[in-house]
Amino acid sequence: MGKHMYPPAPDMREPDTQNLSDGELFYIIQNGVRPTGMPSWGSGAGHDEQDSWKLVRFIRHLPKLTAEEEREMQTLNPKSSDELKEEEEERECLNGGQSDEYKQHEHRH
């Protein structure tokens, strides 16, 4: 999501975002940015506001993200059917052309 948006989504690690105040980030999260792809996430409920403040803290942490944290986040990202198919093809190739399911049903002694 966001690869073909106009204007493109900003890199939140960069100064343009990091120089915004916490209140400005909170406002953007709650209210969105028109006419961009940034929707509003606030509904006025208390838990939405708490989640928005958590996102502000996360955005502040992005420039300090470790390689390990980035890898962990990538495993949590949803994958498209094309990405899942590609991963399955890679596994089959690494398993000598056999799917993981076939390997699980091989003879066991």
C-alpha cells in the first residue's frame, strides 16, 4: 500500500516528519491529510487517542530502529498472494522441487 500514491507517503524517519511537534503528529494521525492517502484514524474514543499517542512514540523511534527490530517488523507485515506464492516457490526450490507439505508426509522411521 502506498507505493503508487500521489503525493507519495513521506519517509517518517526524515527531518520533514521528525521536526513536527508531537501535537502536530497526533493531529495528523487523528484527522488525516487532505487530499492525500493519509486517512483520519480518530473517532473521538479514548482508546483511539491512546493508540494515536502510541503511534507518535513509534514515529519518534523510527530513526533509531535497529536492524533486528526492522526484520521483526517485516515478519509482521501482511503479504499479498503474489508474495506468498513467491515464498512457496523459493521453499520448493530449496527443498529440491518438493513442497513443504510433501516433505512433511515423507516416510518417517
